[in-house]
Amino acid sequence: MSETLLEVRNLKQYFPVKAGFGKRIPLKAVDDISLTVGRGETLGLVGESGCGKTTAGRSILRLYEPTAGEVIFDGEPVTAKNITHMRKRMQMVFQDPYSSLDPRMTVEDIIGEPLDVHHLCAGRGERRERVLELMSFVGLNAEHARRYAHEFSGGQRQRIGIARALAVDPQFIVCDEPVSALDVSIQAQVINMFEELQEKLGVAYLFIAHDLLVVHHISRRIAVMYLGKIVEIADADELNEHPVHPYTESLLSAVPIPDPDVTRARKRIILEGDVPSPLHRPSGCPFRTRCRCAVEQCAQECPALTDRGGGHQVACWVR
Amino acid sequence: MSEKLLSVQDLHTSFFTDAGEVQAVNGVSFDLDPGETLGIVGESGSGKSVTAYSILQILADTGRVVGGRILYKGQDLSAWSEKQMQGFRGKNCSIIFQDPMTSLNPVFTIGNQLNEAVVLHTERRGAEADARVRELLELVGINEAERRMRQYPFELSGGMRQRIMIAMALACEPDILIADEPTTALDVTIQAQILELIQSLQKKMGMAVILVTHDLGVIADLCDNIVVMYGGRICERGTAREIFYNPKHEYTKGLLRSIPNVNNMKKKLEPISGTPINMLNLPRGCAFCPRCGAAMKICLTQAPQELVINDEHKAACWMNVKEACEEVRAQ
């Protein structure tokens, strides 16, 4: 059994966008990304809104049909044919705990639905037993099984979403911004739960978020995305202490740290302007228009991810 | 000490809903000096935004200030007429909101909307007003002012729209700028741009800023003084260093322990247990006591009074009384 659980190779996800006169141009939401997730590991995926991190997560689970590229799960390629079967092993937790739960279903039915779909329980009694077990796993009161989603707070709803994902006993979960809709005091509860579940069940996560401090806390490795491309992947601590790509560097310096002395002593690198539209992406390196060290070569050719030692991969011509 | 720029004294604001009276703000007091940056921090439902709206009297129809006074340069705002308040808003005190998309009018151009603010509050008209709009756009770092003035809000990015909002708020150089979660809807790199803009404008124009946010990082970065709110009351107030390095309220302590920081990356976070407060059903004693790990008997029945910790720090938590008693006993 290899150590790699999930391997994504040259994944591309383009969406056709109408451009007038019956013309369609591709919006390259995810453009040729490759990454691996080890067994029981957490890979953080960070980037600004519109960089394609959510699309990447959804394409991996084939919620979208990828334009090109391969996803290999546990040595087996994931295809349109075997995806139903594969979803027993890979699941997803969604960002918005308000819209991702069916308001007409009780908690018991929400958590039990994956069990029905995959025929994992023989009878009603067994199903109920499993649902209650899952509820206690994520810290929900078993008495609440008959309630509807709207009767719960945001943090509790996110727990329901997590219990649903865990129902099929997956080895891998894509967590798409699972804590960003929650209050600060509740975030820590949910982050801790993710960590505890990983220790107990050995499940691997692709943890997608824009909050770098949260991602750093939960992840072993972090991948940084910009305009559909991965610009840097490294060990979480390594990335925070020695960022190489100019984008990673400015992203990290822009995060306000909740510590007055530390955050005021830091030197900020403020990026000029906004992220360009993915419809009109710059030639060559996508970041060159906002980069302070861009050279001529950056406009001509897009740099590939290269290993700079110890698994620290960077896509940059200059550094 | 000279007169305070703004003084909020024992403010009570309630919303009268079908389910009953919701006491959103429950006895909040603070002062604001000219040029100061005050941070109001709290989670959703803590009453931080309602406090800000109460100052400007822009509450929703069901909401009303039911007690307390708000003094602007010594004058009581509650005695002012609606007409006077209209002058106060914009000229003396402006606000920028969280979501710049919903606070700009989608059917008017940027130039049109900025022009309105200038014409309403100043003597400038026509070309003179337009010149002022261009000046404002330059002030907030927007290039190609001419082109931007002809554009509609949907043509601009989130960061750009927030700059427009700031330009509008600064149209008549107010003494106080209230920023209600100004960067929550923005990405980190854009957030850094906007925060720096607010800081530099503050330096240039010498106005006071009230920054309302839930993000302790933003607060740590910008604020001189901090007010921590929970359940409509102030838990703790003090200088930024006092609040972050010497917290004296169990809620603040819990909050600081529960967020990922540079120092606790390898450790488990210590979350605050329980669920956020239900404002319809406030506890009798301290608002935080149902979630507090250190709650005592008295916390359940009696709301704590604010206690002076030192010159720069006050906190409303019974734990401090307990500690003080123990100290006295030990002596």
C-alpha cells in the first residue's frame, strides 16, 4: 500500500462563457494543477476568491466533469463510470451550513441518506444506530435526531454536514471553507473536531480556505493558488517561515495577526490592484501584472512548479 | 482634559419584534478622542453594529434608543431634530458598511452618487462639485477618475467599491468615521490595501475612526483602544496592548485562546464551549456565564459592574473581584 492516497495530475476545468455573436470562450477556472494528498494527511489549499480553489475541490470529486487531467484515488483512476462507487471513499463538506442541508429532512434522514444511497445498512434499526453513533462522533445530542436543520445554530449545522460526510466511512474528505461562515468562538470547536476525527479515523483532508492562520493550524502541507494555477506547495511551517513565490510572500504579509506587537512590527507588502479576470488572464505567469519582481520572461512563458528541495515546490522564474 | 469628541453614556437600544423586546445594546458607554482609533469587537449578535447605528440614528424601523445619551462635542444628539441629524451624518460623522455592493445604488453611476454626497453636504455645485468628486477619487487611490465616474457599481471590483464608499464618507471631511466591518467581504490582499488606506487618510485628515469588526487581527493592527462586547454589554475595554496581553474578562481570554495565532500553531485550540447567545433570552446575570468555564454562583444572578484594572483598562467580570478579595485575604 503506497503512502499517497490521492493524486491529481494536470487537472483542468474550463467553463464555456458566452462572448456574444454565438461565440464561446473558455473560462479557465482550474488550469493544469497537480497535487498529492497522503493517507491521513491534511493538505491546505489557499488563495483569494476566484482563484479556483473551490472548483478544484469539486472537480476532484467530479461534481464537475473535468476538461482534462486525471484523478487517481488509492491507485485507481476516478472516472465518470466508477464515481458513484468512489464517493463511498471520498466525500465533501460544504462551505455554507445553511444552504447545504435539505430544510425538509430531519437530521436523521440527512445523515442517513448516504447510508441509503450506498446500501450500507440492512434495516431501519441498524441505520438509526449508525446515525446516532455518527451524531455522538461529531458532538451532537442524540435527542436531536428528529429535528430539522433550521433548528440548529451554524456551528451545529456544520457538524451535521460533517456527520453526513463521515457516514460512508470515507478515507478522504474535501472540506470547502468549512469554518468561514462561523463565528470566531465557534470556529475553534469545529477545527478541533476536524483534528480529532483525523486522529481517530485516519481520514485525509483537502482543506480549502482563505484564512491562512486557520489553514496553517490544521494543515501539514499547504498549496497556494492564484488564477487557476498552483504557485507554491510546501510544508506548512516552511511555507510560513520561508515563502519563495512573491505572491505567497505578500499574501502572508497581508494577514493581520491577532497580536499588536507582532503585527505592527511586520513589514507589509501591499499588492497593487485587483486579481485580473480569469477570462482575460495575463500571458505567461498569471501573477506578473501585480508582481514586484516580474521580468521579461514572466510575460512570455508560464513557469512550471519545480522542486526546490524537501518537497518545497515553486512556480516562479525569478526566485 | 478637554471635551470629548464623542461620548456614549449608558446607551440602551432595543428592537421591538413580534417575539418580544430584544435588548440589543444594554448599557454601553465609551468616549472617543479626536484622531483616536477605537475598535469595537464582538461576534455576531453582540450589539457592536447596533451601537454604531445608534450613534447615527440609522436603526431599522423596529429599533429605538430607549435610554442613555450620546454627546457630540458636549451636545446631546437625542435632542436634535431629524434635520439636524441629517447635517450630522456626513458632515460630522460618516459610516462605511460591510458590503459595498448593497450599499451603492446599482442604477446610478459612481460619479452621480459621489456628486450627490458633495451637493447635499457642501456649497459646491456643478463643475465645482465634479472637481471635488475627482479630488475624492484621487484621495482614495482610484486612477482614471474620469472613466470611473461614468461607470456603474457592478463594473467595479469589491475593493474598488469599498474605496468609493470611503470616498463618499469623506466627502465633507467628517471628524468621525465609523467603519462597520469594512473588510469582511474582501480578500486578504485587498483588505490590506483598504486598511492601509483608512490609516493613511486618518493621518492626513486627523479624524477619529470607530472600527467595528469581529476580526481580532484587524483590531490588533489598527486600534489604539479596544472595546470588547458580548450580549449587548461591554465586557472589557482598554488599550490594545492591555486587551491582548493582559485580558481580564473570561470572554476575552477565551476568544484569544480560541483563535489560531503564531504561538499556538502546534497546540490544540481551546474553544469557547456552548453556542452563541440568544438575544431573546438573555441570562439574568453575566451574559457570558452560560459559556464561561470559570462561572461562579454570583455570575448567574448578578451582572458584574465594570471594575478598574488600571489607568488604561476596565473589565466587567466577577473573577477580578474574587482575585482582589483573595489578595486582600492573603495580606
